[in-house]
Amino acid sequence: TVESLPPTLEANAEQPPLFDGTTRLYTSYACPFAQRVWITRNYKGLQDEIKLVPLNLQNRPAWYKEKVYPVNKVPSLEHNGKIIGESLNLIKYVDSNFEGPSLVPNDPDKKRTLEELLSYADKFMEMLFASFKGDPEKEAGAAFNYLEDALKKYDDGPFLLGRDFSLADIAYIPFVERFQIFLSEVFKYDTIAGRPKLAAWIEELNKIDAYKQTKTVDPKQLVEYYKQRFMVPKLSTPLRL
């Protein structure tokens, strides 16, 4: 069953009660960082345990920064009387603190590979965002080649750790999804050309309901937003969502 999603909260929205025993994921439907935690929640079947509280990041309620999460970014998780942030920490936290299928392999070698992939995720994004201002084919190409090579490591399945869908796939797919749209639309760059493993990986992930339900990005809006944010020269450095 497809979850009916709660409406996005604007600046004038009332704050949900804090620390009343409800576990809440403060999120934005457009944010790839938050999408990581949303996929994890869905995959583990925690739709009833973890309530989504979507915020409009362009017009966010003041109470979020003042009372909930002073960092004022999403995602954050309200659980057991505390607020936890940072998407890569959160996907591990949700995996280890809640019921549902594990997203971390038992195999020690695959565990090590998982940690390597997670620690490379920020670099992967930085290379891609930087490519918008440089030579996408060369710079974005290097990032996608990293994934293509990573997907060759285990031949027992289509995912980054072989047969098991894991936190590694969840860490990368929200960004791959967006970069694929943007690079194709703006630079006519096909991210999967000559990368059969990457193409198969994306296809396989699109069969997973937990991920499919989080694909809410409007390609036109994404392209406009990324153009304004990353391609128009600015005096200040762009902040992360």
C-alpha cells in the first residue's frame, strides 16, 4: 500500500508536540539527504513507528531551529527524548535501533566495504556538484566510474554489496537520481552510457517499493533549482540543504 503523505509545513504551521513519545522524522520531500532516512524507514516497515514531518525549506517554521534542531537542516529524528541529525548517522541509527530487515551485511568483508562506500559518499557528491561549473563529462565521469567499479566488486547480485540491498545503496541513490536528471537535461550527458553495472543497479533499485515511494522530485523544478544554486556565480558558497 502506498502511504498517504502528510502535507508540507510552512512557516506559519504549528509545531507538533515535542518529546511526547512519538518518533518523528523531520524531512523535506525534495531533499536527497532526508530521502536517505525516508528510504531506510520504509524498507524496515516503520511507516507507523516513525512519523514524517515534512518542512518547506524555502519557508521553514521558526520553531524548527529554535526548539527542535538548532542546526536548522533536515533530516533530523526525534526519538527517545532526543534529536539526532546528519543523514549518514541517521540511516545507521534507524537500522540498528528499530525492528525490520537489517541493512548491514553480516559478512565482515562486506561490512568493511560498506564503511568505505559510506565514507566516500560526501566526496562523490562534491565531485558532482563541482562538475556543474567545470567539465561534467570529465569530473562527473570520475564519480560515476567510482560507482561502476564499486558495483563490480561482488558478483552475487546487482547491489553495491552484491545480493543484499544495504545502507550503501541508500546513501547514493538519492543523489544519482538527481544528477542523472540534471546532467542529462543541462549537459546532455548520459550517466549510464558505457556503465552497464550502474544502469542495472538503477533499474534494480526502481523495483524496490521503499525507494519508489520516496521519488517525489519534479525534474523541471530540480533543473531550475540546481541551475540557480550551483551554476549562477555567487559571492557566497552554497549551503547544503
